[in-house]
Amino acid sequence: MTTQILKARAGEITPEMEFVAKREQLTPELIRDEVAAGRMVIPANVVHLAGKLEPMAIGIASKCKINANIGNSAVTSDVQGELEKLHTSVHHGADTVMDLSTGKDIDNIRRQIIDASPVPIGTVPIYQMLEELGGNIEDMRAQHFLDMVEHQAKQGVDYMTIHAGVLLEHLHMTTKRVTGIVSRGGSLIAKWMMVHRKQNPLYEAFDDLCDIMRQYDVTWSLGDGLRPGSIADASDEAQFAELDVLGELTQRGQDQGTQVMVEGPGHIPMHEIQMNIERQIEVCNGAPFYVLGPLVTDVAPGYDHITSAIGAAMAGWHGAAMLCYVTPKEHLGLPNNEDVKQGVIAYKISAHAADVSRGRAGAQERDDALSKARFAFDWNEQFRLSLDPETAKAYHDETLPQDTFKSAHFCSMCGPKYCSMKITEDIRKMAADGDLVTLETVEK
């Protein structure tokens, strides 16, 4: 089995690259060259490719992507609930979906998610492995993890978050942090290392993991196990010590013919975002950067889809390739279907704003088309071009539901007499009739 990166390095343009090129409005040759250089990945497990998967690309040359996290917990949710979240995520524009299930029935949930999903599915294999070990991470052996990665690869998982960059020598750097180690995977590996006084077994088994990933063309998502969980801990020595190891693993993974992207920090104040993005690009030789948020402040529980979307837009502007959404329920509980929708829409706004700032094909054209529809009072076209047409229409119809108001030259905010665009229309008609007043005509 040959991976996308190996085929690209051999000069081949695969059907997946052709498909991606059309979606991105780029040439197949550019897609091939970016994949070959490791600056772009096409997460497409060969098993999922045989099903409903529609290939997509993550990389600096392509449009900024967003990921939605779903999955059950030991407390709540079931198969139907997760399939509903998958549908909501894809319907509203998620480019990938991660199944982060940590409760019961994980295998069945994942199988049904993969079977139903046209977008790449990601996982964090240590969660299911831990469930099968009864929740006791200290019982883990490297082979347990290798077996779980292979099991999920056979199911069709397209990319996997693996926390191979957290090393034993990093742990003392976290002791004075405000929020410690907030990555679930990172904290589990840290506990294992402390119990056994040994190096990270995932780091030591990296070559064996590459063999599995290469066989199924599963994309690495090198996990940021020491990401900051508060802006107080942002950009500290622990975060950057791990990043240096992730740079090493990126190169090793690519050298072994696997596709690699790198996960990035979750809480970063605005003035440090650009530096973080640029540092990752330098350390990881341009490998796609996949960031959680980042949240730019910690004071808004219940609104963290907003605080993080601010940081996400900035991260995308400065070069992040994919943005992992945050829902209003972040830090408070497992998101429900409505939380998923709110998170996806917030991040579609961030990604689109980043695409406009980066000059990606078709981005500003959509803004311009909606603006023209708005000025023309073409309400139905405004709805159609919206990131969330259903909500846009519902807000309009809340006060003016009758069909006649779909052609009205005003909305309920200003009414017919105070609408600035209607007034501008009147001014333009006056100008067309030769009635436009200018300074020159006044002076005459």
C-alpha cells in the first residue's frame, strides 16, 4: 500500500489529488507538490475511501479548514445522539469530525460514524485503549497501544491524535503551571511515565506506529500533550519543549512515508498567536498546523465558542491550516447537538475570515455576492449565501414572516422610512435623473 505523500514524491497525481484540486480551485500539480513537501495532507484511510469519504486537503495553500469534535462520555450520549451530531457538523460545514468517545459502545459508535461520514474521521486511540484496560493507564504496554491503532486503522479512521512528543524530561516544567496538563492524552501519558519512571512508550514505538499508519494511509495528528490550558500558561517552556520534539517526529514520520499534521495550543492571548503559528511552521518545516481555538481569554465559560473563534480567526490569518472548534459547553460539559451547531458556525466564520485575509479562491467573492444581494434587497439570495441560511431566514421572518416581505426594500430594524440602503437607492435614482447635488452645482 502506498500513501499520498509517497505517490506525490514519485510525481504521481492521484484521483484524490484531482478531487481536492477541484474543491480548492487549485491545480492538481500544486496539490501534488504541496503533499510531496509535507505542507499539505489528504486524510484518507484506504478503508474509508472505499466507502463514502470525499477527499479533502489540510494545508497552508488550501482553504482554512475546521474540525468538529463529537463522541460520548461515561455520563451521557448514545449512537443516535452521535450520528445526529455528525449530521449537524457536516450539514453546517465541518471539514473533518473527531470521534472522542470515552464511554461505552465505542466500537459500534465509531463504525456507524465512519460508515455515515463523507468527511475524514479522526480519533484519539488512547481513549478506547484506556476503556478496554478498565481505566487504569498504568497497566498499558506499548503493544496495547499499537494494537488499538491498528484496530482503528482497520475500521477506517483517517487521522489519529497520538501524544508521542511528551517526554519524561518535560514533566517538571509543568509543576508551576496554573492549570497543569490539560490534554487528556497528555495527562495519561504523563501519569504512565511517572508511575513507571520510563520514557514515553509512544515516542519509543514511533517507528512501529509509522508502519501501521503507512499501511492504511492514516494521517498523523501529532498531539500537543503539553498545550496550555489557560492564558497564564501560554507559550511556556513545557509547550515549546514538546513542540521541538514534534518537529523531530514530523520529519521522521514524513521520512517513513506517512502524512503528518501537528496539533497546537488551546489558550493563547491575542498578542502571542502570530508568534506561535510562525514558530510551529519553522520548527515543523511547514507541516499543517491544527489548533484548538485558541481561546484568547479565560473569563467567559458558556461563551467559549466566541472567545476561541476570535483566536481561531487570527490563527487562520497567520497560517494555521485547520481550526478545531470549541462549543459553548467547553469546560462545562459534553456538548449536545445545538452546542455542536453553535461551535461549527462560529468556526466557519473564523475560517472564512481567514480565507478572505489570505486571498483564497472564492472567499471574498462570496462576501461580495451577499453584499450585492443585501443592497438589492434580495432576501432569499442573502439567505442562500449565508453560512447558516436557516437561522438567517428565521431571524428575518421572526417579525416579517409574510412572503410579501421577501421583496420588501426594508427590514424590521429600520422600517420603510429609515433604511439607509433604501435612501441610497433613492439618491441614485435622483442622480440618474440629473438631480444629484454636488459642490459644483451649489456654487453655481
